Amino acid sequence: MRFAGWLGLGSRDIMAQESCVQGCVTGVKRCWWLKINTKPVRRNGLDGAVFPHTVFFRYSVDGTQYQGSRYVSWRVKCPGIGDTITVYVDRDRPEKYAVKL
């Protein structure tokens, strides 16, 4: 289930609750192991290559700090460190979250 959450799967139920808080991006890591080639013909190995990212963030619910991470597709503009993002949390279990980027 943790891997599914990293990909954002199963997040529709949490987002439907409409409980959201502001989160702060604390780190961004490029997924070098997952290269996507956008050109049919390339001159070198990185020509036309794009990479997805993993975004790490923290958020607070009722004074308790939580941390999370989220996979970001190569098609979406990746937020930078210090950027504010919206984190949807489960009302009953705030450690369960969803992020829409």
C-alpha cells in the first residue's frame, strides 16, 4: 500500500473528504532510473530525455507535524523546495494524505 500511495493511487477517497492543509516542499529528487525518451531519433543518450521526480514535503494537522512524499510525472511541472502545496488529509487518520500536482 505504501508504494501505491507514493504513486498517488487510492487518493480519490481522501480528496473527496475535502479536508486540506498547506504543505511545504522540503526536497525534490529526480528519478534517474526512469528515463522517458521524447524523441524518436536521438543524437546521444540524454537527447530528448525527461525524468519524473519524487517530491518530499511536510504538513501540520492540529499542531502535529507529518511528512510525506509523492511521485510527480514528467509531464507535470515539479514544485521547488520551499513551495507551498495543498495536502488533502484523512479526517480520522491525518497520516494518510493525498496531493494533487
